[in-house]
Amino acid sequence: MTTRLEPHPFLHQQLHLTVGQPIRVAVYTRLADGIRSGVFRLGEMLPRETELSAMLGVSRTPVREALMLLEEDGLLVTRRGVGRFVTDSIPHGGLEQLRPFEIALADPNMTLTVQPVRFELEGVTDFVSHRLSLDPAANAWIRESVLLQDGVPVATVQEHLPAGRYLTDVSERIASELSELAAEPRTLLASMQANGHVFTNGVCQIVATDAGPTRAKLLNIEPAAAVLVLTQTAEHGGVPIYAAKCVVAPGHGSLSVRQHNPN
């Protein structure tokens, strides 16, 4: 049994809460980040509910709810009469939850990095106009990145957000932070979530197609090579403001979707 008696500075950091976000979601996110990033080691016993509540500055109820969700997702196990422990093997996250593509495509045995390629304003395409409910004459921000596993390109990610009033009317804060977030070495969605922005009602669709010359050049594959294209749309405050297209190169491996029996 592995335990750590000294307090976690990680837990004393202020929770990122936005209007309308359940506290249990913020607690879940903080603890899940700590588990997946190694702040809490495999097999380590977590502090008690009362201790977590005090460290995070919230009541015990959302802490208890978050711990139950973490156990359902396979990140924690309960040993009756002892406490809650990080599992001995962290399950690989799939596409069943709205999450940044670098997390969905991550391999625990490899290092995945995000290499930004461009960030600029351009006219909307049919893809962007349809998913973000924008006027065809509007402009939108595009941020393109290459995802690399151990230095080898495995995917490209194009992320789109509306520009001008289409964005500021939904979130002035996102609009003011966007240029700074786009410079970070991770996807925009990951950067925005790390800054406390909550996206809901995500939709992910998957199709197979040819790479094409532009994608093929970034992925160092033949233009006729078959690729998977994952498109993702997410809402902020009930309004769709994020659309992304991830092109996954052949040979990446498997993508999982957890299935639960509703009965």
C-alpha cells in the first residue's frame, strides 16, 4: 500500500469555476488531472473526503460525487475500511467524453507533443459555417497543429472559433485570451480547458477518406493514403463556438469508445 502523508500543494490551488458549472465537475477535473499527470502515483491512497474538502475549499458532497465518478471511470478503487486508492493501471481515455485530441490519441508508452503550425483569421468554410452557425460571409479563427508521437507525426488538428462579435458575445474572456492560448504547445481546446473554460454538449463524428496533398505533406504520408477524420463540435454557454477536425494517419493504433450497459 502506497500512501503520502504530506499535504498536496496541487490540491490547494484554487479551483477554476465558471457560472453554471457544477462544483463536482471542477473537483473531478482537478483530481483526474492529478492522477493522469502523476501527481498522485499509481496505487497511492488519496486523502480522506474531509481532507480533500478542506484542501479544495468546497463541501464534502461535491467531493464525494467526484470520487464516485472517478471510481466509475476506473481511476480510483475503494478498499472497504481503508480508503480510496489510485488504480494500478490508468485506463486510456477514449472518445466517449469531450476531451482534447492529444488526450484521446495519447499512448501511455509514448510521448505525444503538439506542434503549432499556424494561427490566423480566414473566411469560413462550409464545415465551419455549418457547425458554428455562422454567416457564410463571416470570418473565423483557425489554429492548425501537428501531433507527434515520439517525434513522428501521427495527426493534424485544425481548430476553429468564430471571430468578432460572434465570439465576444459568448465569451469576452476567451476572445481576449485567444492569441495567447494559441501560442501554447497544446491544442486550443486543452489550453482553454486548462484556463477554466467549460465546453459542453460535444459531438464527435468519424469518417475515413484519403489524406490529400496538404495533409499528406504534414503527416509525411502519400496523398492517397487512407486516414481517419474526426470532427468535433462543442458548445460554450449553450452556443457552438468550437469546431475541430483531426486527421489521424494510418498506423496510429486503436481509438476506443467506452460502452455502458444502460440496464
